[in-house]
Amino acid sequence: MRILVADDDPVVREVVRRYLERDGSAVVECGEGDAALALLLDPAAAVDLAVLDVMMPGTDGVEICRAVRGGPRPETPLILLTALGDEDDRILGLTMGADDYVTKPFSPRELALRVSSLLRRSHRRTSDSGARTLRDEDLEVDPAAQSVLAGGRRVDLTAREFNLLLFLLRNPRRVFSREDLLAQVWGWDFGDLSTVTVHIKRLRAKLGAAHRIETVWGRGYRWGRDETERTGAD
């Protein structure tokens, strides 16, 4: 795996690089955002995942997320590094397309585990080559081609969004709490539950009228509606 680590602090880059290389990944470092964005938009650079500081010279991490999601490799997994108290930055980053975030100061080992989890779940999409196409009304999801059609319209999803959609489609009408989804889709034993909320909202927005993600008050989310229960849209 080839991982980009972009942070203006050389100490942070060195520590993260050592931990990721220990796990067998090749690491490319950038000290500012413009160079990081150029690499991520270059298909020939073959970056499998990027760890991006929110605040760094040049293009910041949030803007890089937005640009990558509209670029030639929109499925590239992205992890943001954010300051502990910057909740708005974390939510904005997730809204712009980040798959995950880690707050500073952070444990390098925890970051390495997050990277491993995201890569594993991202590349699980390619291992679904023999899986059948899933259809639900106007929605069609092909795990082999890693494609999503909603009402005949192609929908570009991040790795995390795709995995979330696939999980819900494969478990219709079952209610999952945000804690359940963190464990089953993110592979986390703990984490910020707002991460799930933001990804659900993004998935609904991208799928439009083709989505059937229901909020079950006080319990969580599911794909498909039980008309005997009260549901919502948050």
C-alpha cells in the first residue's frame, strides 16, 4: 500500500511514517497542501490512502477532501488530522468527504490501526468480484464493478459510503444503532457517533429519491420501512 502523509510538522510526519512502514506500507510525505493535492489528483501517483492535516500551508485538508471527491480518483480513502477542540472542522471534513478523522494529540498506533481498518474495508470492495448485483426499486449496486446507479444515474461514493450502503442493503429492515454501525462498517470499538450521522446524511443526499434509509427513533437506522413504527429523517 502507498500512503500519503501530509502535515506541516516534520515530527508528526516522521512518527506516522515509522508506524505505517512498520505495518508494511510505503509512505510519501508532504509538508504543505498544494503538493499533497497534486499527488492525489494524479492517477499515476497511485496513492491508496491519504492522512491529511486540516491546517497546513497551501490547500488545507478539508479543501483537499472536497477536491479529491470531485477528481479522477474520488474513491481514495481520506483521514483527517484535527485539533482536539475543532468539532466544526471535524464535521465539515466529514461533510466534504473525509472517511475518518483522528484528533491531535493522537496515538500513532491508533492512527495506524485506523489506516489498516480503512484500507481493509476499502479493498474488500475488490474482493466482492463474485458477489451478485443488489437491486432495490430504482437503486442498483454492483459490488464487482464497485458501481452504484440511482434512477439510472451514476453515483460516486467514497469507500466508507459504499461499505455503509452495501451493509444496509445486505441487512434490510434490520435496525442498527450508531454504535453497531461503527463496529460493523468502521471496525471501531469506540468513536465519535456523529461520524455515522454525517455519513448517513451524505449517503441520503447522494442517492436522492432512491435511498430508503430510515431513522428509527431512539434505536438507529435501517434500510426499508416498517410502517408500524415511527420513523424520521435525521
